[in-house]
Amino acid sequence: MSNRSFAPRLERMRFSSSLASMRRIRELRASGVSVIDFGSKFDTPAHIKEAAVRYLEQPQASMYADPRGIPEFRAAIARKMARANDMVIDPDTEISVSPGGKAGIVATLLAIVDVGDEVLLEDPGWLSFDPMIRLTGATPVPFPIRPQNDFQLDPADLVARITPRTRAIVLCSPHNPTGAILSIATMLEIARIAIEHDLWVVMDEAYEHFLFDDNRHVSIATIEGMRERTISIQTASKTYNMFGWRVGWVIAAPDVSERIRMVLSHMFTCVTSFVQAGAAAALDGPYAQGTLSIEEVSRNYETQRNTLVAGLRAVPGIRCTMPAGAYFAFPDISSFGLSSDEFASRLLANARVSGLSGAVFGGMGEGHIRFVFNAPLPEIEEGLTRLQRYLTSI
């Protein structure tokens, strides 16, 4: 038997399906094929890039940065938390800067769970949560969220899965892939359960600024008794079109922040300093997309959501709940008699429209497909034309 074996923890993992899809789309476009993916085509706002360049031209840009995050970025995060999340944060003890939200989530899980522990997560849920939990040696325990309830979790499903080994609940609101948002009533129930069973709550808030129909984002950490047990993951990627910059941050109480920082220090040393300078300018600046504010971008996304969902609902056989936030729709395509994987594959091959198979988001995602809607409106309209033409012909 060879000593050069691979780690068993990887046996139930596969490469990120969303990144694999992006790679396939790039390959098709490079070969001259027109593919509609409904995704963002916008650049990072100019003032953000200019701030990064200014920092890069200074001598300290070549040095290791403070592993907690450069002071000006942590100060900008604290201002943002007070302004947008109604939380007063100590920038020296409660903020951990990470190279993207993903790294922040992994570092958080490594800090709070261990081999043999159990972590509750939504099904369907973001496709990276399950493998991230497995990397720690803990066991992911999915609980269902159902379209009949607008993908709002049922607290009873949480309680039914809690065991003496349960350590944490991982949530995402606004939700990827469904666009659902946790209601205040649901968050109060989650808080009650977490306090009663002494659990951590890891909350992915990547899409916090994109809410529709007059909904408002509320951080669960602001609920009484939740500040010390909530770990909030945030990022600049989605709000400011900084997807490739890879910068995020973790908000947590000082004791857990210290441990998250310890993990990050050994994994990454520090986050690239000039990237942090750009992100600081993003948080303090007026623009999120071109010369549009966050509020204006969110209103545009609401229009794009309405267009996409109306177009999907016009196709016989498709059922689609109305997403309340983020920029995802998660229609039910089960009536076509195809698996989610096969549906997505045929749609790309025949209509040149890209969606992500719902099966990659968990067992409850089978029979669905995820579309984004943060592309310019003309692209969404063209994609719908292609999709409708193909699906009405089969």
C-alpha cells in the first residue's frame, strides 16, 4: 500500500460547481459562442481602484500588513457596521479581515468546531458550506427549507436535528440560492433555539444590501443574547463588483475573533494591503456600480428580478417563487422530467443560456435551477427569449 494516499476528507467533495460553470462559459465564449449567464458585467467603481493604486505606490504596500487588517480598513468596517447594521464594533478586537468571505467562513469553522461535532445548515443552501464543514472534520447536518414556505426555514426542523454534538447553525440571508430572507419572527426563533441549546450562529451576510419590496436587512447579532454567539461574514465582492479582489471580514466577539485571527494568520499571514485600501474606499464611498449608489443598484436589481421571474413564469411547466433579496431566482423545473443536472446541461447546449443545477445546493435543490439576475436588463431579456424559445419547443 502506498504511503502517498489522499486525505479521506476529500472523498465526498468535488470542485466548486459554480466555478466550474464559469470556466465552461469562458471556454465557450473564447471559441466564439454567445452564452447568456445573467451575471454581472460591471466594473469595480473607479474611486475604489484609484484608492488601491494610491496605496500600492506607497512603500508600506510591499510590507506584511497587520494580520487583523490595515487600520484604515478596520475603521471603515466599523463605520459601515454602525451605519448599516446598527452595531457598534471595536475595530481592534471584533473584526478579522480575510481574503474573501469564503476564507472567513473556513477560518470561523476551524475556530469553533472540531472532529465529531455537528453543524446544521440549510438544504438547499450555498454549495460551499457542506465541504467547508467537512474540511474541519465536523459533520454537516442539513435541514430542509421548502418552496411551499417561500424557502423560509421552519424552526421545528432545526430543533429536530439538534443532538449533544451540535455546535453551530450556518445560515445565509439573503439566501443563496433561493433569494429568501429570514423574517424577524424566524430570526427570533433561531435566537431562542441558539440560546437555549448554547449554539453558535454563523451568518453569511454577503447579499445584505440587496433586498426588495421594502424589506430591510437585520443582523441577527442585534437580537438580545445573540451578540456573543453570532459570527457574521461579510464581503465587498457582491456590493461593489469586487469579485476578483478577494476581500471580506468577520464580525465576532473578541474571544472568538482572536481565534479566527489565529487561524487566518497561519493560512494567509495577511490580506493584500492595497486591496484593503480599495475596500476601505468602497465602504466609505458613494458608488457601488459605476456612479450608482447601493440603493440605486438594489432598485435596478428589483426591476431585473421582476423581469426574470415574469419571464420564467410565462413558460409552461416552470414554477418560481419571488425572491425577496440577493440576486438569485430558483425556479422549479421538475415538470420537464429531467434531472437538474440534465436540464442545465441541455439549456446551455441548446439555448446557450447558463443556469446552475439545483442539485449542487443539496438534496432539496433537485428539480430546481439557479439563475442570477445582476446582468444588464437587455441581457436578461435576450436570455429569456432564448430560454422560452427552447423550452416551448421540447
